[in-house]
Amino acid sequence: MLGPKVQRLLWIGMTASPLLVGCASRERAVVNFAYAVEPAKGLPPGMETIAVMPAKVGETTDPKWSEISVTILQSLINESRGKFGAKITVTERRDTQAVFDEADLAAAGLSTKKGGGGGQLIGAEGYLLSNIEVKVEKHVGKQRTLAGLDLSGWGGGRRGGGSVSAQTEEVETVTRNMTVKVSFKLVDSGNGKVWEYFSPRTYSATEKTKASPIFGSSSTEADLTPADKIIGSLVERGAREFVSMLMPCRIDVEAEIESSGNANCAQGVRYLRAESYREALGAFQAALAENPNDHQAAYGAGLAGEAMGNLESAMHNYKTACAGADDPVYAEARDRVKTYGSRVRKGG
């Protein structure tokens, strides 16, 4: 058994290290909710069948993303059809050239005139084309970590004369940053014109980012690594934004939040954890009344408002959070509401 002096030194070391013990007054929660949005533009008149072509991939992009992108787009389109009644069907894939761009379509007769041989072969009024660029950067660094305690002189029942020292060691740390650039086009096979083109900003994530639940349910994704699943989530984000411009779409939100040291902010996080969004909003507003610069309370208020469908309130609070701290999580929430806020479907 350690003597009182050793116990006191251990206690001091533990309370002084933020790696071992967190602030007891802070609360954490993972918030999940979803809502449906109306399309921004809709489909061309008379378009009822779409063929999803394999994606064109960049030189450094694994070819597997060509087919995985098709799976993602088909899943989103079928979801819109099944859940929201979108009058659109995805054609069955056939043996086609792996990469299609406008030149390929013209050469194949898929975008020249209505009723052309290509159109009859595929049996679709529209073609979805996509381009995916994936980049993974590996960063290797060093970090000092607590290796253990040297209890020299305190063993064997001795009660004095020993020494206690914390030992650290340098370990290698590896972080992978993933960026994805996507673009999508819907081509009307009747006239060969691009009905909608979408090329959003570059999406980025690290290994700490959580993957979308859309993955892991099919054999196509069975062998994906954890990093692959995160990349897939970024591809899905772009695909979902694109599909939502053409047909009704569900927007899923999963967010992590940690409270500030404010008691009302901590209570708000507890309410979020219990899915009591109205009460959470009130608690966060009370925290902001005490400290208008509490960006964590502002972010929590934004989540509560967005979960309740009050997108105007959510946008205001997300902007407040962004002004209070340069956090990409806040910016992503703000941009999400900016993209979908005016198109939230009434009645869910």
C-alpha cells in the first residue's frame, strides 16, 4: 500500500493533468435528428427514368470510388422515391464504358437526339455523370505522453527516503487528413443539354470524423477501411446536396456538443441529450443572456432550433457561434442551414 506522501503526490499529478481528468462542470452530448427538404429546381418535364453512370475519377483516386458513387446516388434517388414519392426510376446498370463524359455520350449517341440508339439501349431520359477527386494526406508528428510513475524507494514496506517522479516518453502520432472534390451533372438525353450542374466546395475531414450510416450495409462497402468510410461520407454529402436540387431529400444531422462552464449551457446540453429541444433552447438563451460571447451556448441554441424546424433561429445562432470562435463545426452547421433552410418540407 502506498504511503500518504505518495498518495498526495499522485493526487496532485492527476488533478494537474488535463489529459487525465476533465472539467466536471462540462456536459457533452451527441445530437441526432433529420428533416426533409423540397427540391431547389426539380427534374425536367417528362423525365421519369435516370441512368447513373460510373464516376470519372482523378489520377490519384482509387478506381473503386467510380462504382461506389453509383451506389450512393442510387440509394439517395431510391430513398426519395420510396419515402417522398418522387416519380423517378433508376435504370438497371448494364455493361457500359467505365468512364462517361460529354464526349463519350456524344460518341455513343446518348446525348444527340431523342430516340437515338443510345437512348434506346439504356432506356433513360436522363444521365447522371459525376467526377470524384480524393486526396489523403498523412501527417506524422511527435507527442509526449505519461509513461508511468517511478516509485523508487517506496517498495518493500519502506515508509520514507524514497522518491516519486512522473516519467514521460515521446511517441509517434499519425493523422490523416482527407479531402474530396466532387461534381455532378444531369444530362437530358432528349436534347443533350445539361439540366443541372453542381460543383460544391471541397469537403474535408480527419480520422476523428464519424462515417455516415449509409455505409456498411452492402457487399460493395464491406471491405472499406475506416478512412474509406469517412471519404464515402464526404462523397455522400455532395451527392445528397445534388440530389436535393432535383427531388425531395432527407437531411440527416449528427452533431457533438460540449458545454461551456456556464450552468445554463450545461443544462441545455443535458436537455439536448434528452431530445427536449424547446427546453434546451431556453437554457442556451439564458446562458447567452449571461454571456453573449458564449459560442458553445450559441451553437447549442442553433442545434435546438434546427431540430425543431426553426431554421431562421438556427441560422442566427450559428452565425453567433461562428463569430465567437473559428470552428469548422460551426461553419458547417451554418452552411447546412443556408443550403436547406428555405426548403424545409412542411410536415417532415
